[in-house]
Amino acid sequence: SRRREKARAIADAFQRKCATPMVKLQKLAEAMADEMHAGLSLNGGSKLKMLVSYVDNLPTGDEKGLFYALDLGGTNFRVMRVVLGGQEERVVKQESVEVSIPPHVMTATSDELFDFIAQALKIFVDTEGEDMRLSPGRQRELGFTFSFPVNQTSISSGNLIKWTKGFSIDDTVGQDVVAHLTKAMERFGVDMRVAALVNDTIGTLAGGRYNNPAVIAAVILGTGTNAAYVERANAIPKMQGVVPKSGEMVINMEYDKALDIESLNPGDQIFEKVISGMYLGEILRRVLLKMAEEAALFGDVVPPKLMSPFILRTPVMSAVHHDTSPDLTVVGSKLKEVFEISNTSLETRELIVELCDTIATRGARLSAAGIFGILKKVGRDTVQKGDEKKSVIALDGGLFEHYAKFRDCLKATLTELLGDEVSESVTIELSNDGSGIGAALLAASHSQYS
Ligand code: ADP
Ligand code: MG
């Protein structure tokens, strides 16, 4: 029928737009490496922020004692404590609680947000066991994972550049988030010092390195996308006056609003927008809406719910994509659940699965190209004769962890980009929850007592 042909034509055009041939991925990786270079040369020199983290020593395994971590960066925040036992005993004990942030707190005032956090921290600290006592006179220390763009001013201070991910509190922007947290802790009588302020990528890098000394970078593929990696200090011209003893410095790349995928189409195909969990489901909704409007895919009336931005979440898209039932019953039930659409033909449901594949494949392949770009920048995209160096990338985030087809495609594409020989020396490791432990580890390595 004409409708069917029209829908097919829209799908074909969309697929052409999403195509990611090898040449394009290679170009993207090169552009990424170039942008990294530029961002390290001077502030504002690139679409990548390349923020200096002040983390110049990653965990070694020698860390000992009781440390806290706080992870704020999404709809939940977590507080955690760990007892570290050094090389022999490693992580002796680990406890944590997760608290969801009420939407009104995400858009309230700084004091309301940080009071909410400090209160939860207070309740958690009060449950500290007898086996977790600090030495007398010693203050508790905390690693604060704060996953929003921050201009770091020292290892334990930094000014918020802007809120993202649904947070919107004007009076915090430009201010030191550690000062805010510290004041709130004082208001609630929590005796604790923030020893390290880090981003989730840096926490993941620290946690990953603790488990595997070959970890050189961390990538988050969750609601948002970001990466951090270890750079040589002398490759960071903009880092004036800071001389790390280790000769290395962790850089938070801050992809946010970064590379246009096609320079021909600036501002449209933003890297983060076509690979992050926050957007993949939304891209699918938009294509379905177009098909509903222009090809009457769901009948003469466009289903009203299809017009609601962000109503289709990426986990739902993933469930649709992974539907293996012969008549695609999961696709059918999700359409009903999310859009109140019923009675679709099998052909329509197949088309929808195909669109999921197009969207996820593009995101995964571009993510792989981004990782390849980082490897290029640090010279791990080739193997020298006699060089047995292994490179491990620590990966975290719900998208990578739970979206199997996305994850598999990312890995396969990275192998394709590196070639068989080099890919032998490069591994991607799921660093599930590395960031919580990582922040506690960084608190330990930046302790006022060490
Ligand atoms: P954050 O990035 O906010 O720290 P997570 O790392 O936990 O959060 O990732 C959550 C994101 O992962 C969700 O926003 C969603 O986009 C994605 N996600 C979670 N579960 C799935 C799933 N089953 N399939 C696909 N994506 C998922
Ligand atoms: Mg996270």
C-alpha cells in the first residue's frame, strides 16, 4: 500500500542519515584526538573542555582505613563507606545506601539540595558499626563524586559550571560545591572533611585502576556520556603552575556539547545526543512520530502520546530491540504501555525493531570511535615491536551495562577500528560501580593524615 511505501521511504532516509561507515568513524576519531590536543593547549580552545582534575596519583592498593564517598549525579545519590586494608586485605568492608532525590529538590535552592544530602549523610554516619571506628582525634574523610561540569580549583574544591540532567538551581552556578556541602554538613553536625572532589568518570578511573593497573581511561555511557583519562603532565600546556609529582594528570574530557559528528551539519548531530541513554529513546519517538504524521503508520489519527517529548525511555527501547518472540509481543505491549497504541501489524512491529537497531548501532559505533580517539591521543592505537603494554578502558553506566546489543556493537566496532593485532592489547572492562569506591580511594590518597 502507499502508506507502507511511504513509511519504508522514511525509514530508508533515516538509515542513510545514521550510516557510520569506517571512514567516517576514523575521521571522527582523528577529530576527537585533535580536539583533545586543542583543549589541553588552552582553556576554551576546543569543544572538549579537557578539565584538569588535580588528581595526579591514582590508587595503588596501599590505601588503608575508613573512608566515605558520596555520589551525586543523577536521580539518585549514594552514600558509601569502605574500610580499606592495604595490598593484602584490599576492601575489607563496604556499606552503602541509595536515596532518591525528590524532583522539587532538584530545582529548589542550593541550601535545600545540600541540606537534603547532608541529612541523608548524617543518618548514614549514625549507623557506623563498632568495627569501623576511626583513630581518636581523627576526622572522617569523604570523596565527593559530583557528576556535573565543574571548574576544579584544587583537589577538594571546584565551581559549578552548569547543572545538567534535570537539575536546575541557579544560585549554585559559579560557586564552590564543596563549600556548599561543607556548610550543610556543619548545619547537620556531621564532622567530615571533603578530601577529594571528582567527577564520576574520575571515580570510575580510580576504581578501575585499583582493580587493574593497566586501566588508562574511563568512559561513562549512562544517562549522559563522558570520559576521563591519564595524560602526561608535559602534554598539558594550559596547566600552568601545577606540577604533579607523578608527572601525570587525570583529565576530565567533558564531552558535553562537544563534537559535531558532521561538520557539514553543525549543531545538529551533537556527539552526546546520538549516543547517550537520555536521548536514544527520544530519537526513536521522533522517527515514529514522523512516520505517524507522514505515513499514517498508526492509522488516520496520530496517537496523542506520541507527541510527548521524552515519553519513550531508552530501557523501553532496549526491551523492544531485544524482543525475540516470533510475533514481537514485547514490542506490541510496550507500544500499548507507552503510547496507548494497539493493533499494529507484525510488519509495523518489525519496522520498529529495525529502527531501534539503526539508532543503537549508530550510537554504539560512534562511542567506539570516541574511545578509539582517546587511544590515538595517548598512542595506544598501535603496537610497537616488543611492546607488551596492555591498555584497559573502564566502562560504566546503565546504557553500556544493560543494553546488550549496544554493548556488543561497541566492542565489535572498536575491534574493527583497532585491527586484530592491536585489539589484542586493548580491553574494555565493565567497572560496575567503580565510581563510588573510586571516590573513597581518592579520599584516602588525598587524606590530610597521609
Ligand atoms: P547515570 O548516568 O544517571 O549515572 P546510570 O549509569 O545508572 O545513570 O545509567 C542510567 C541510564 O542508563 C538510563 O538513563 C538509561 O538511559 C540507561 N539504561 C538503564 N537501563 C537500561 C536498559 N535496560 N537498556 C538501555 N538503557 C538503559
Ligand atoms: Mg552514574
